[in-house]
Amino acid sequence: AQSVSQHNHHVILSEAASLELGCNYSYGGTVNLFWYVQYPGQHLQLLLKYFSGDPLVKGIKGFEAEFIKSKFSFNLRKPSVQWSDTAEYFCAVITNDYKLSFGAGTTVTVRA
Amino acid sequence: SQTIHQWPATLVQPVGSPLSLECTVEGTSNPNLYWYRQAAGRGLQLLFYSVGIGQISSEVPQNLSASRPQDRQFILSSKKLLLSDSGFYLCAWSRTDRGEQYFGPGTRLTVT
């Protein structure tokens, strides 16, 4: 079974700092990759996705992620965070069996 | 546009009581439907998924069951709740087996 690892449990940043959240998965076949975000008091929302093509994908709110197949990674980045980016971020992978496997999540706190 | 509803939003139930959580999707037909449980620091765990009316696959053997009586309705049930059933339950839908999933607002269940 595939697994998804998020390297950081909690990240604390100041506004305008750059953000990078690591995500690695263990599956050797074709994968579809996702980042979801959960803002305080809100439901999970899709931030961005990768199915195929350009490995650098852009999502909403200035986020982007890069798929590096050789490293089994799909790291999330944002050049300059805002206070409103405070949220929990989840990396997720789906393979051939319908199941969306989630990482444990990373809580990002942006200080004004 | 598509929307997904879950109710109730919160629920407090005594041990041994029955459970019924409901999820409905609007604006699409024949969606794949999913039930997840979200635990703090552990991401989301897939409980059940359904690709059509009456078709349910269970991912984790436990005290819960699911049913899909209508195309866009997905119900999570239990005959007798356990303390360990407490948690945050999320319903999701997708158009395709490996596509992005869209999540409902969730139900916070506390078993006392």
C-alpha cells in the first residue's frame, strides 16, 4: 500500500517569508498528486493537482508544487506568505485503486 | 455548480446508541462517494467508498457501515457507537476514480 509522508508537523513563519512543505510518497507506478488546504473553521479545499505534463503546477492563492518523479516528491511552495495562509496543509496521492492516501498534514502558522 | 452537504454538523451521542450521518451531493450525477475520518495529526483515513447505488467498499473493518440508497446520497451508520468512534467525519465526491475529490464541511461526532 502506498504511504504519504509530510516532513513537517508544524511550521511557523513571518509574513513575506517563503514557504516550502515537503511531501514524499511510496509508490512506484503512476500517481495523481494533490495538495489540499484546510483554513481554520473551513472545510478541506483543493489547492492544486498534478496528473501529467509539466511537473511544475500552479494552484490557487499563489501556491505551486513541483513533481519530481525520481525523488517521489511533490513539494508545495509559496514565495511570500500572508497571514491568511495560516492553515493546515495536506498532501495526497491516488494510484490505481481509487483510494486517496493523505499525509498527516502540516500546520502552518503565519505571524503578522 | 456542485455542492456537497453533510448533516448534522455536530453530534453528541452516548455509547451504545445508533448513528446516522448523511451526505448529499448536488449538481452532478453518478459521482464516486467517500467517507473519511480525520484525526488530529494523522491526516484522513478512508472508511468507505462507492462507485454507484448499492455499491459499497469498506476499507477499514470497524463498527461502522455505509449505504448509498440514491445516486447522490451516502449514509454512514452504526448500530451501537463506541467511544473510539468519536472523531471528525468527512464526506467527499469525485467525478472519476482517480480525479480530485471535493469535501463536505464534516460532522464532529463525540461519543460519551
